[in-house]
Amino acid sequence: MSLIVQKFGGSSVANTERIFNVASIITDTFKAGNDVVVVLSAQGDTTDEMIEKAAEINPNPSKREMDMLLANGEQMSIALMAMAIEKLGYPVISLCGWQVGMHTDSNYGNAKIEKITPTRVETELARKKIVLVAGFQGINKYDDVTTLGRGGSDTTAVALAVALKADLCQIYTDVDGVYTADPRFVKDARKLEEITYDEMLELASLGANVLHNRSVEMAKRYNVDLEVISSFTKQPGTKIKEAPNMEKMNVSGVAKDKNIARISLVNLADVPGIAFKIFSVLAAKKINVDIILQSIGRAGTKDISFTVSADNVQATLDILNDNKDKIGFENILVNEKVCKVSIVGAGMVNNPGVAATMFEALADANINIQMISTSELKVSVLIDEEDADKALSAIHEKFFN
Ligand code: ASP
Ligand code: MG
């Protein structure tokens, strides 16, 4: 007998038919003799709809009240799923974040899990119940409801798997695994049987859109066996673990991230300490900077460009303008019509030809590269947003066909 944590995303529980489909996956797992803990997301577009509704009422609501609102989506899912499983005749109970001891900090809207005291879950498992847990939500030291950030139910699932010492954590979604590229944009994308945590982390942060980044970080830290699998096809999914047996490929995937903007500071003094000033004022305000490019100094001046996520553009501009005298730039240029395209692969370090192959694919497709960054695990380029899909296909074709 194993303890299995299963998580089902919003599209997997979007309507009554799908709820019963998922209920049968859950009860099959239970019938096979396993202890089953299930984490659910809000149905379909429920969370987005609640965000819109809030905006109609108050465009600038407090984060506390936003969490109070958004946590409802998951609560609705677990109650409905419990009713479906009751109807199928199995013992089941649904529990909210606070009931499973999901303690978080007080960073409303993006709370971090501090500890989990899943006594109630253990009690219900001992009573031979299927336990359904509301994803995405927790409780802080003031007994207020918090949420873990968009897509946070994956993190709920992995955290519970850690706390309960589960044997396996299955993330059911509407894709049947992790692909060499997003199959919605690249038609020849292939499913990977296995992938390492590090590769998955890069792919998630690059916008591969399969798993919440924090869930993969946590799975890596605590060595949780993860599986991404489709609730629709019932085919084997992709396993995410430390040392995959797969034959080492150089590149495991290609991803794009359009949620990014390029900011350039023009005519900075070409003297020591400038980059330090820029990036320390940004770091002090918790702005994450990604690719950085500094031009060669000419006539005593230089330019520095970097990328930030699209939601941080305004904050970045405000901080830079507030520190204009201290940093000493002439002006700021912003380009939000950019996209980062990256190749990821654990086997890349030892293979100098990989970056060149990627650049060749872009050259053949006549796509101009604005910025480049490389690490042991990935090569990223910043390009015009318009070229994103073309770039993705061209690079994928080069590496995988
Ligand atoms: N319902 C939340 C969201 O849409 C959390 C989740 O789906 O994981 O972001
Ligand atoms: Mg999700």
C-alpha cells in the first residue's frame, strides 16, 4: 500500500462530466489499496473570473480581501468533488487549508508555506477516507486566509507530499506530460518520459507552463517523486526526478516567455560602481532581473540593458527614476514587445556546439537576437515578440528533427 498525493488542475475539474472523470481516477487509486490525498484547483476560469469581479467593485482591493475571495474557488472544487465521490459510494472528506495545517507567512497573494501540521489529514486517512484538500490556500499567524500565488495548487500538493512522506505525487493536468516544447505552438513537440528537477525548473521558469516553479523547487529539495500526467488520456506521463535513466540528450526542451520586458539605461558614466548602484536599488525593492547586457564604454559612457518580468516594469521605472541622480543616466528606454526563447538541457555543459546550433536556427529563420545569456543548463535569447513562435519552431526543428 502506498500513500499517493494527486493534484488535479482547473481544467480537469471544469464541469460536472470532468469532475466525475476525476472522481473515477481517484476512486480507482483508492480501490487499488492506496491511501489517497487529493489536491484540487479552482474549476476552469473561476479564479480569473473572481479577479475580474473584484476589479469591477474595487480596482485596488487590499491583498487580504483578494485572498479571502480567491480561496473560494478551491473550496468549491473540493466540496463538489466530495459530493461526486460520495455519490460513487466511497468514503471521502474535503478539507480547507487551515484544516490541514497549511501555515504560511503573511505575504497575501504570494504567501510562502512555513510549516504543515497535517494531523487532521492523517486522522482521516486512518479512518480510511479519501482526503480532498483545497489547493492554493493557507492560513497565517493571524488566522487569516492566504493564497500561494497563481498556480499555487501544485505547491500545495508537493508540500503535502513532503509533510505526509507520500510515496508519489502525481500532478494531473490537461497536457499528458512535459514536452520538448509547448505542443500548442510546436506541432512536432515530443513527450519526455523523464526529466530532472533542474531541467524542469528551468522549463517552468521559462514559461513552459506545466508546473508551478515553487512546487518543483520543493520537490527537488525534499526529493519527492513527481509525475505530470493527463487526467484525460490516462497515458503514462513524464516523471520528474533526480537522476533519470534516459539517454542523455543535449537539449531537453525549448521554451518561450513573453511575459518579459527589456529596459535600457542610456548614457551612463563609464566608471566603477554603476551596475552596483542600479541593481542594488532594484534588489532592495525585490525586483528580479534576468538577462543583463552592458555595452562597451565609448567616450566615457556606456549603456546597460536588462530584462524584468512584464508586471514589474512600472515598479522598475519608478525606482530608477527615483534614483536618477544617484545612478546618473540620461534616459530610459522600455521595450515590452520582446520574448525570451531558451533551450534547456542538463547535458549542455559539455557541449559547446549547442549554443551555435540554436543561433544557426535563428539565423536561418532570419530572426535577430537582441540579448544572449547562457548558464550550465540553458541558453536564452531575447528576440522581438513577433518572432516568438517562428523562433520556437525553428529551434525545435533543429534539435529534435
Ligand atoms: N486557482 C489558482 C489559480 O488559478 C491556483 C491554481 O490553479 O493552482 O492560479
Ligand atoms: Mg496550474
